[in-house]
Amino acid sequence: MQIETRKTTPYSDQKPGTSGLRKKVKVFTQENYLENFVQSVFDTLGDVAGQTLVLGGDGRYFNRQAAQTIIKMAAANGVGRLLVGQGGLLSTPAASCLIRKYKAHGGFVLSASHNPGGPDEDFGIKYNGINGGPAPESLTNAVYARSQAITEYKIAAIPDLDLDTLGETALDGITVAVVDPVGDYAQLMEHLFDFSLIKSALTTGAISLCFDAMHAITGPYAKRILEDRLGAMPGSVINGVPLEDFGGGHPDPNLVYAHELAALMYGPGAPTLGAASDGDGDRNMIMGSKFFVTPSDSVAVMAANAHLLPGYKSGLRGVARSMPTSQAVDRVAAAMGIDCYETPTGWKFFGNLLDARKITLCGEESFGTGSDHVREKDGLWAVLFWLNLVAVRKQSVADIVKEHWKKFGRDYYSRHDYEGMDLAAGEGVMAHLRGQLPDLPGRSFGAYKVAFADDFSYTDPVDGSVSDKQGIRIGFDNGSRMVFRLSGTGTEGATLRIYLERYERDPALHNQDTQVFLADLIALAEQLGGVKQRSGMVAPTVIT
Ligand code: VG1
Ligand code: CO
């Protein structure tokens, strides 16, 4: 095998964000752009001679081409074995599953997750480590530093490989195995959940289901597991064929973008459970008939009920949520007498807690939930969790959640996103808020008295690493809270997120309209942050 060493020069913008490096396809296809980043990863990893790596992506535009480049670079950098999902495809949780199961050194996941795909849209790449989870900041910072000094990269002069046929190709030094993307993942799910119970509920019609794969990666997974294996009616999986541009949509499972599912679930004859996943299969949205489960409630309900499911029957070690996620799961943890950790936004911060066996379950308000079975959030896993739960409790999704509120109280919760904001305006809002922090504690705004106000800083309890400036938190003495932060996954301008929550113990007040119930807090957020005034935007672009 002939290995070429090619000269290159650094790109200044290869700093990974919340979840890997995400850029417009047009940025990624600049000369050597992808190659520079991949070589920076190899240079940072050091000796990978003879090691196994996993490779796959969500199937978006440029996935195939990028996979071929990475295979050639892996060969040139001494990798011993590459496991590649057939067609270059792997959902993010399935990639994590493969890394763990086959004891790989790590893997490349090609995805820009919930961002749109296509020649004018987004692409992304991230490296996951030996535990199957996203690289920690120490590694991504080192990769970035390397990318700023890179002068050459290595690539094997070999033709493109056939990624569509299952099987192994032994090249000189490296073996490339094209593997079934679904099989190992499906097997893992079977260990965690009561498949025979779910199957009988689905085949007898006790439970019906609609899963919207949004033309993204989970289509083949959902069809194989939900329809073929568990007997959900054919057609239960909609938009199940992955497309390079996700059919022109945003593969983001929320009420705005998963509108086909939302219309079905609020219409006549809605199925028992409605669910959707995102571009790379790590997010989930859960709905019942005429009922939407907020992701923050979902993780809380899961924590309270996990012991009812086979994979979690021995109980939970602890739980964790990202800082902006509502405090609903904290209440469950307190009642159960287990620890609850508050981490910065992004799945990479859960990795150490899971590895150190401090937690079993974790979640984010951004439609992400997961457990110690892999080191990524896992969309289909969450759907199976809810299916299993509904089958065990023989109640509707709405009844399960309402009972939960009765027991623990309800955390009304909403996130207001201002996308495509001018970067300077976004940074201006954050600076303006930061400036007010010292004076806020103790001040009253109507019924809201500030209990604490800070810029969230996290010290990892396992390795002691510190992550600063993770978002402005303003907490009130009645348990309400607002959080402001700038997104780290966007590819254009800034996205400012405002997270709002208000706790209500009284069951008589558990059926209010969320936006109405939060109206005072929403107004106060504008008073303190001046988002509309500073950005000139009149309203949020997305409300979840
Ligand atoms: C967003 C979410 C965050 C999530 C991240 C990756 O990040 O808020 O909770 O972990 O996306 O999800 P940000 O920085 O834009 O707020 V995925 O499914 O896009 O990999
Ligand atoms: Co995702």
C-alpha cells in the first residue's frame, strides 16, 4: 500500500463545539479541510498502530465521500481494523454500541445531528473515545490546537472501497469490515427491555405506535426493531427512508419540525405512543394521544419508573441532567435517596459520571435521554423505554405523566430559541447579563425574588477538570429559574437560548397552558436580558 504524505496549511476555524465540528458542507469541502481535522485527531491520539476504530454517519450529503477519505487516512495512519457501517451509515448510539462491544480504540461519527443536510446545508464530524462517548474537552482542545499547527497529512493511495456489501477486505496493514449497522444495537436493546411483553401489546392492539424517522438514520433501525422484531403494524414507522437532505426538512424531533407526527397525535384516532428521532438518532420526542411529554419530564418519569423494566430492575445508582434541563429529575432523585448531578450542556459531560458508575440515567432538555448502556444519548432506546413502560403500567402516556406530577409536582418548562441572531448582538446579551450578576441576588421582581445568579461553572467530580462560562443561571426563591446561553452547534450567526421553568406543587394547577403559566418569567427574561431589544428580533424562532 502506497502512503502519501501531503502538504497542507491550517484552517483557523476547526474548534469543535457542543458536539464535534459542525460547518456548512461548502466549508467541509474546501481543499484539505476534512483531511486537516482527521489528521489532527490522529496526531493527538498518538500511536494507533493495530488498533480498531469504528466509522459511520447519519447518511447526510457528503457522508459517503467523507467516509472514503477517512478510511484511506486511517490506513495511512496505521489503524489495524476499521468497522464501517454498511453504506457508511451508523446512528450515533449504534456507533457508541459498536465501540464498546468490539473494544475499539474509538471512532469517527459523521453527523451534524439535527441540522439540515444537503449541498448548501450542514456536515459534521466528531471523535468518540474508548468508552464509546464523545471526546472530553481535554481531547477536543488538543485536537483544535493541533489543527492550528498542522503542516501535512497522511493518506493511502488506494481506490474507494465498496461500502455497500457486508464483509471484510484485508488491505496491506488494515482490515476494513463493512458491518450491519443495526444488528448489534438491536441485540443490546433486547437485553434491556421486555421484548415479548412489548410484542404482545403491539400485536394484540393494546398499544399502537407511530414513529417518525424524519428521513434520517433511525428509519432502518426503527423498521427492523419496531416493525419486524416487535410486530408494530407495517407503516408504524413513517419517513423511514434515510435521505441525503432529509427530504428538505429539519431532522429535529420537536412539535415544530416533526409536524406530521404532531398533527397525527393531536388528531382523531391518535395512536397510544408517538415518537420521533433526529438526524443521527440520538434525540427523541415522546408523545401520547393529544399529549406532549417535555424531555425534562421524560427523564424524570424514566428515573421514577426504571425499576419496572428488566435492564434497570436493580435500581439506579444516580442520575444527571444538563444544567438548563428542568429540576423535575432532581425531585425524583431526592425522593429515591440517590445523587443527582448537574452538568454543562452536551453529552460529553455525562461520560465520566457513567464510567465511574455514579449514574445510570441522564438527560437533557433538548430531547436527549440515555443510560449507561452506551455513552451517547439514544433516541430509539428512549422510545423502547416508553413502550415498555406503557405496556407494564397499562396506562396512557398522559396518565403516567399526570400521576407523576401529582406525586412530585409539575415543572412547567419551555425553551425559547432566537436563531440566526447577529453574533455581536448575541454576545452583547450575554455580556449585559454577566454584568448584572453581582447585583441580582436578593432583588425582587414582582413575585420573583432572586436566590442566586451566576455564570455556570462545572468541576467534573471524577477528573477535577473545570468548564467555565456554561450559561447564565438566575434562580428564584420559589424554585423558578431562567437560563441564558449561546448555542455551540449552529453554523450561522448566533443562536441564543432562553430556558424557563416554574414549579407548581398544586395538582389543581397542573393543566395550565405552559406559555401562559410562564408569561411573567418570559417578560422578566426580556427585562433582564433585553434580547428582543438588542437583537431587533421580535419573537423566538422556535419554542419547545
Ligand atoms: C444542542 C443542545 C444540547 C445537545 C447538543 C447536541 O447544543 O442544546 O443539549 O447536547 O445540541 O445534540 P447547543 O450548544 O446548540 O445548545 V445533537 O442531537 O445536535 O448531537
Ligand atoms: Co443528534
